Amino acid sequence: MNPDFLVNLILVGNVFLGVLFALKSRRWWLPYILIGLTFLTLTFGFGISLLLNKESILAYLFVFVVGQLIWVFAFVIAAHLLSWIVRKVPFRHKQQIGWGFLIGFPLTFSIFLFVN
């Protein structure tokens, strides 16, 4: 599999699940636990590849995913803030706005990745 595709898949998947958790869960910390677990998994794989002195796909993914995780945090924080605003302001079509967030944020993030 193409490593660049895997990097983008991991990042867009984190944004999608982070926005989903931000919209559907009342626990504010849940999306950040997911991002932290992604970081720890890739760090563990990178450490193992250093200890075994072998190049692995996890070492490659660690280098490129960790550099982009700050953008995942930014998109999930923006989704949190917007979902909080939607909950507080008396909008009529909250479910459609939520679906727009759930589809729009990962789509915007993937376009952002391909442009950079």
C-alpha cells in the first residue's frame, strides 16, 4: 500500500471520528483520547523499529502523521466550538447542521491535505 495514502487515511479518519465524537458525545475529552492513542500507537511502532534496527511502515507513518496531528487537533477543536454554538443557539435544523459538520470537516481536511 502507498504510505502517503495511509498517512492521509489515518489523518482523515482521526478527523472524522473526532468530529463524530465531538457531535455525539457529551464527553469533551473523547476525541482527544482517540488522537492521543493514534500518537501512542505510532510512537510505539517507531520505537520498536528503532530497537530492532529495521525500517518499517510504522516508522514512516510516525514521522509524517505526527507532523500533521496538530491540524487534526485544530479541526476537532473547531468542530467542538461550532457544535457548542449550534447546541446553544436555537437553530431549527440542528440534525442537518450536524450532518454537514460530519461530512464537511473531513472533506475540508482532506482537501487541505492534498493542497499542502
